[in-house]
Amino acid sequence: MLRFAERISLIKPSATIAITDKANKLRKAGKKICVLAAGEPDFDTPDHIKKAAIHAINEGKTKYTAVDGTYELKEAIISKLKRDNDLQYEPDQICVGAGAKQVLFNLFMATVDYGDEIIIPAPYWVSYVDMVSLFGGIPVVIECIENFKLTPELLKQNITDKTKWLIINSPNNPSGTVYTYDELKNIAQVLLEYPHVNIVTDDIYEHIVYDIKFFTIAQVEPLLYDRVFVVNGVSKAYAMTGWRIGYIAGNRRAIEAISMLQSQSTSNPNSIAQAAAIEALNGDHSFLQERTRIFKSRRDFVVEQLSKAPWLSFSVPQGAFYMFISCEGLLGMQTKAGTVIYNDLDFTEYLLASHSVAVVPGTAFGMKDFIRISYAASYPQLEVGCNSVIRACQEVS
Ligand code: PLP
């Protein structure tokens, strides 16, 4: 029998995918399920981007490219980082991969050794902990109770000699919180005291913000420039999750190591998707405003609806397309069927089995007794989903 490598026991499948699979099984069995668990925009990739891909195919851009991305795409990324974030990079400081996920994976594979500590503020995106664990790193998870944000005090308390990375993700998946300029500046002041700590900032939701300006930490504190790795991509803003293009910018020696790893695994990211990403970054951006306006009005709708749900509590998210909702108020209560809800896993199970709505338990994001709702869904879906959640809450006692 094939024996697996020990490292495979260190990771688990993504909770978001697990819940979607469960919902799909129920659907196949004939049940109508409302899925509010999507981690991607429900919009289509804009036409001008699709056309750029078709043009690339017709032009024969169907061969291997440079492992770390075409020169033209790197130029587009450099212009983007200058234009939006006031950050200056050279082509050898950029590596393009198959999504932000792959470049993060490569970054940790290239830098994390056994016993290295990685500070991960919770709630966090599900993959950070698994990636870090896979390479022998120790995830130092900090539960951020106050507004779901890391404070300078909490950061300071958790830095040790072994700290290698701090991960910042703003706007945050799953909470939708966005760090202000001042909050990042205060975190940066702590980091300046600890030169051995490197920072990876996952800016993938940069363009999906409501009534707040986005900042990234290297822009706020230029003295951190050499220690900060900026991760971004085209998945969320441009509705291009399936195209698989993400990138990382930072210290050239580390970028060289990441590219080397990529050369021995996937080689270059898809050549046609790279051509499309150039158009996404350089082309017309007017649709972004309209899409953000739609996300914001959906957020307002869900906030209004769910404030009618007894026992639940939440704060209004300022970015991304998620709400992180506390279900602590109903723990210990009984459903109509007599089942006691002890935790967020029981609650999500109850929502799915008895009220046909799929959401993700907070435990998957490092904070129990919460659920994550995605509002990247149509109004009719959101209405059905919210009504089901409200009814589910009214029916416990
Ligand atoms: N980072 C965060 C916080 C995410 O939520 C996601 C996707 O859900 C990713 C990274 C991965 O993005 P990509 O599609 O570019 O791999």
C-alpha cells in the first residue's frame, strides 16, 4: 500500500470547498440550497479582458514564457504598484504565479524553516495556516477580538526571536475589515523595532472597499520597504478567479528563490491568462466603480436583513464581500428538532440541513462561534438566504 509523506497529515482541505461540496451533494439529491459561501465575485470577466486573451491566442502567444512572467506583464504590474500604491519596483523584484495562492505558497516554501514562527492575525484566510504548517513553520494565531484588527500591543506581545513573518490581509477575508492609514502606521512603528520580522501583505481585495481608502503597509512606512512582500492578483477585482494570475513584489533575492522554485514545479503561469492580465491592469477600469457600488448596496441589504435575526451580532464590513457574524448568542439553544447548538459548526450544520442555506463556520478562519456569509450573490439569492437565516434563528429556543 502507498504510504503518504508525513507532511500530508499537516494540512486539511479548504473549509469553503468542503461546504460547497456538501451543498452540491444536497442539490444533486434534489434539495434547493442557497449557497452564501462563494469566495469569488459572481460577475463575469469584462469583455475587453476576454478579447485580449482571444487576441493573444490568435497571435500565437501559446508557448512557454519566462518562468516568473512576461516582461510586458511585469511592466503592467510595476505601473499598477506605482499608480495605486506609490511603490517602486524593478522587473527582477516581481514574480507572477498561478494566483495569489501560488505565490504565497512559494514564498513560504522558500523562506519557512522548522520552528520559524509566523504571526497570523485571526480571523484569517483559511490557507495561511496550512501553508505555513506544511513547511514546518509554527502558526502564531492572534485572535483579534477588537474590530477583528491586530493592535500594536498584541503584535508586540507575540513577537519572539523566532518570528519570521507577520501576515497582513486588508481588506480581510473573512471579516471585511480594512486597516486605516493610522492603524498601519502604528503597526509599522512596532515592526521597526524588530528588524528580523518580515511582512507579507495580501492585498487581493484592494479594490473592493466602501467609504474608506485602501493603504498597504510599505506605502505607509517606506522604511519597511525592504522587508515587505506585496501579494496581489487579478482574481477578485477583475472577476478572473479561473484565469489564475497573481503576483508578488519584494526583495530581489527572495523573488529569485521563489522563481527558481516555480521553475521546478509549474514553470510559467498560463501565457494567455498573462496577456489578459496585462489588459486588466492597463485597460479601462471604469467598471470597477460600478461593481464596487453593487457590492456595497448588497452589503447594505444583507446588513439590514440580518439585523432582524435574533441572537446574531455583527459589525458592518468595509471591504471584500464577506460578513463575519457572531452566533455566540444562540449557543446552548435547541432547534425545533431538539438538537442543541453547541458551536459554530453545529449552527452551520443546522442552517444547511434544516434551512437549506450554506455558510462557512468561523472555526475555519481561526475564530469559533462565528459564521461567514458571502454576499457575492444575486439579490434574489441574498433575500432567500437572509430569510432562511432569520427563520433559523427565530426557531431556536
Ligand atoms: N488571499 C485571500 C485573502 C483570498 O481570500 C484568496 C481567495 O479566496 C486568495 C488570497 C487567493 O487568490 P487567488 O485566486 O489569486 O489565488
